[in-house]
Amino acid sequence: MLRDRFHLPPDKIYLCGNSLGPQPKAVADQLDTELSTWRERAVEGWWGGPAGGWLGYSARARHGLANIVGAHPEEVTVANALTVNLHLLMVSFFRPTGKRRKIIMEAGAFPSDQHAIISQLKFHGLNPDDCLIEVAPRAGEWTIRTEDIVTQIEGVGEELALVLWSGIHYYTGQFFDIQAIADAGAAAGARVGIDLAHAAGNVPLHLHDWGVDFAVWCNYKYLNGGPGAPGGLFVHERHAEDDSLPRFAGWWGHRQSDRFQMRREFRPERGAAGWEVSTVPVLGMAPLLASLPLFAEAGGMSALRKRSELLTQQLYDGIAAINGLTILTPADPQARGAQLSVYVPGHRPDLEEQLSEAALVVDYREDNLRGSEGGVLRLAPAPLYATEEEVIRAVRILGDQLA
Ligand SMILES: *Cc1c(COP(=O)(O)O)cnc(C)c1O
């Protein structure tokens, strides 16, 4: 546990790292390094400086990120933001042709993903009502059964162009069986993309071995890269040298070796870096470089996962004993990450503020899955900094405020 390596809001129990990770203490030094390079070298900072120049800035995150998402360094990079990367990768991997033009995703997905997918369908002149298939939980259930996902994928079969699924559902906290989804998508002849916004830095991932075509995530949730940190993207090695893939290109995706020869012809960098578009946002990305080493220092994702399972189970048992609350997140530890989502009946627009005043920082959203009168609290004891003692106090506060 590396709690003392973070600035945490004083006198609060911070269980909201699924929304914005807290600030690693090393961030200030990292930013200071870039500021002094800028101050002292200005443009020459691109080619030289304490760690070798900003030209290699996104490359400096690749090794750490690759370990976190289960990929080869060349399969990942940092650029843009999650939704932008989703658009860019759909340009490459959603290629509706003939009968094959449908997309499958989970029902109740994060709005930005829905906006991206619906607008991509319209961009291709397709009708989302016909071409977007959303797999929902069964009546009376909150989470989606793997068998239902696989059956739908098989049913759409040769009309399926893309499976776009989240690793962990932002609202219910369900951790999906990505291997099963990837296999079913590939067997149907479709491309498979995964949104890891709530999974990266939360649970162990094996993107390369699972064989998904692409993935996107944000670096400001469990990865603690700071508000609006540039996003992460993964492109499987089998596409690393496929220059025939259509893409919306920019000079930062051009091979670094001759980028500054300023030629008209676009030659993509091998691997994920070929999807970068614009100049790397050095100051925006600096906090991520301070945060990534903490994951290695904590022993990697499998060590963090062990600690996470303990904390989340402890929270689960505590909340389950409070009358009137329903935990939507699966009881099976393999089917969830750090986060628990708790259904609270009734209209409680002030609940988030009320809990914060009682020293518990969590988030609350109205029930947009079933449209009921109630709402959902999301609590995530992130294993890098949350403690068992905090979980016990959090449960006590919930009991006091909600019983
Ligand atoms: C947090 C989150 C986003 C945010 O997208 P940005 O482009 O970074 O603003 C998108 N999708 C999901 C599933 C998320 O959880």
C-alpha cells in the first residue's frame, strides 16, 4: 500500500478514485522538471533534457501502461482523450460493408460511448435503430449474463461489424468476461474493441492474449493521471504494420525517424503510436509519468488485485448488512473490480453532498438504467491508497446517513 505517496483530501474517506484518482506526491516534481526544461531550453526541450527530450514523451509511458493492461509496449500509447481515441479507432476498425454493418454494445453504456457510436453510424449513413444492438440485463436483473452476450453475438453473426464493450460497466461495476466476448466476436468475423475506462489500473487485464483488436481508456480514473489527462489506446500487434487500415492521420502518428523531414507522404509509426495525431501534450501528460511507477512499486496489478479483493469484500459485507440498500455489483469477486454500486431508493438529490459532509466522498447518480425513483451510489476503495479502517468507517457513515 502506497497511501503516503498520495495527496488525499484532508479529513475525508476518498472512495471516488473511479471518477478522479487523487494526486500522487511525485506529480509536482514531474511538472517542475518539464517547466524548467521549457524555461531553460525552450524549443530544444524536444530534443534534449533530463530524460531525453519531449519527442519520446509518450513512449516513456508505454512500458508501464503495457504492464497494467497486459500488452506489449508497442501496442499501447497515450494521446488525445478516451472519446477522441474511440472515434479514431472506429475510423480504422468499424468498416461497415455489405450486410456486415451492425454494432453490439452493452445497454446503459456511458453516454459518451453511446454518442460516439451513434454518431459514427450516422457518419456512415446508417440508421442506429437498425444497426446498434444493445444487450440488456434480463428482467429483474441489474447485470448482463455472459451467455446472453455470446448468444446475441452469434445471432447477429455475419451482419456484425463490431463488438464494442466495456471492461467494467461504469454504473453497475460489473467486470465482464472479456475473453468470452473477444472469442465470440472473432468467431462471428467482427472486430472487437473494449472501453477500459473503469478497468485500467483497477483489475488485471490481458489485452494481447485476449486478442481484442483495440481498446481505449482514460488515465485520470484508477491511473491517477490528473483531471483531463490524455487517454490511453491499444491496437493489437497483428495490426501493427497494416498501413492499409484507413485512419484519420496527423504528423505525430508519422514515423518519428523522419517526421521532421516534413514530407507530404504519411508513413505511420509501427503499432499504437501510428494513431497519435497531434503534438504530445507534455504538461498534460506529466502527472501520468509520476503515477505509473507506483503500480510497479506496488507489485503490479496482480498484487494490487489481491488487496483490492479484500477491501471490496469487506465493503460488500458491511453494506449488505445495512437495511434498505441493494448492491447491484455482482457478489462474485471475479465479476467485479474495486467498485461497488449501491441502489438507494427514493429521490435523494443531495445525498452526495450529505455524505461528503459526513466525510465520505463517493458519487451518486440517478437511476438511468431502470428509470426508477431511486439512485446509485458508487464506492471504490482503490487498493493503492484506501485502507481497511476507512472501509469500516465508510460503512458506519452509510449506516448512519441512510438507515
Ligand atoms: C470516464 C469515461 C469516459 C470519459 O471519456 P473522456 O473522453 O475521457 O471524457 C468515457 N467512457 C467511459 C465508459 C467512461 O467511464
